[in-house]
Amino acid sequence: MNYNTMKTIVSLCFLLLFSILSVSPLAAQPPGGRPKMDREDIESMKIAFLTRKLSLSPEEAQKFWPVYNSFADEIKNIKEGRAERMKDSKESFANMPDKDVEKLIDAEISSRQQELDVLKKYHSQFKQTLPIKKVAMLYRAEEDFKRELIEKIREKRMEKRGPGRD
């Protein structure tokens, strides 16, 4: 993967993470009885999306999902640590001491490297469980899912605001 692609992936991950964290009102039951969208719902949507996009055979699915779930758990742990650090620093960077800002930046870079290390580790495992074209499709499908999820979140926000309000 080249630098720009990785930069885009990391940016989208950030956008997704902050979108999910900032949509907590969406998780509440809105008026009109619409169902809420929580992490479990998102995970279920992702599993269905990836299954559909990858067209996994039963044998492939049996090998793939345990590996993917381990991968997803490791990435989730890294992202939760990142979210916790960011939550603790809600104040503006302009009001923070330089040393604190530097610590946050260093931790962010470390988190990104951890994610890359996990991806590298699991990439070889994915290649052992799926044909290489499906591995490529997996990476694309994950990005497609993030974009689709962000769009759904935007739609829910627009529904919440009501007609005629932007």
C-alpha cells in the first residue's frame, strides 16, 4: 500500500470513529419508535456486508471468520485506546500545554503504527485462508462499508434534524 492510500484509510478510520462517538444521540431511541443503531448493529451490518461482497464459500467462511474476528478485536482494542485518549483531551489543543499535545500526537502515531502492524500480521493469515483476489476484495469492502456507514449516519442526522434544516 502506498503512503496516500494508507493516509486515506487512516483518515477514514478517524472520521468513522469520531462520527460514531459523536452520534451518541442516535443511539437513544428517537421519537417515532425507530430502532437505535448501536455497535452490535454496526458489527452485524459489517458481517453481512463483507459476506455479501466477498461471496465466501462455506469452506472459505469457516476458515476466514475466526481469523477476521481476531483481527477485528485487535484493531478494536487499539481504537478504543485511541478514543479514550481523545475523550480525555476534549479541550482545544490551543489551551493545552505543549507537552500534553506532544504526548497525544506521539500516542496517535503509535496507535497508527500498531494498526499497521496488526494489518501486516493478519494480511499473511488472510492470504492463507482466502484467494489473493478475495483478500484484495476484503480491503476494498472494508473501505466501502465505512463509506456506507458514514452515509447512513449522515442520513440519520438529517432525519433527526427534520425537513428543511441543513
